Amino acid sequence: MEWGVPNLTLDLIEGQDIQLEGMEETTFTPVKERSVSNVLTTGMWEVGTDIEPGNYTVTTTGEKSGKIMVYDAGEKLPAVMDPIDPDGELGAESLDVELKEGQTVIVSTSPELSFESK
């Protein structure tokens, strides 16, 4: 089984340190233009900028399980923190979520998650 994800998207703030382990090669590329999408790759995403607010059914797009966390603006604890597994062994096969303007969505361990409008 292959571990890891092919890419990661996140906001870096000047002065932050990055520590990478177990990687032979890494490339950093600034995002020049953000666009709204219903498929989010591993990383941090802003509701209203990267995905529209609304009600969604979330699934993985491949064979790997993933995790979704949704944070309300200014909160340190997630409003949603659930695993999603296409086989249903490590978590639900899908998850219904309501995304609100200004929330932060974090996708981890899965290359990408699909958000289908309800």
C-alpha cells in the first residue's frame, strides 16, 4: 500500500517553519489563482473562497480513506471531525455536512474528497 498524498494545499504565514520527514523531494508552488471546486485535495480550504457554502454529501474519490475536519471561524476545536472510508471499515462511506461561509475545511490522509450538493 502506498502511503502519503500527492500534494498538499495550505496557507503559509511569513515566519512559519516547515518540517518535512521521510521525503526524497519536495516542491513548493504558490497558488496564483483560487477557484471554487466541489473536489478538495489534502489541505486547508476556506468556505466561500474554495468551496461554496451549502449542504453536501462527502465521499472519497478513490480507494483511500480520509478525514474531514471543519472549523468555525476563530474556534480551536473542530465542529466536524470524521473519518470517511470507501469500504466502510475505518469510518462511514459518506458523510453529510453543512458548510457555512468563513469556515475552514481540512482534508487529510486522502488525496481528495468529493462534495456533492444535496
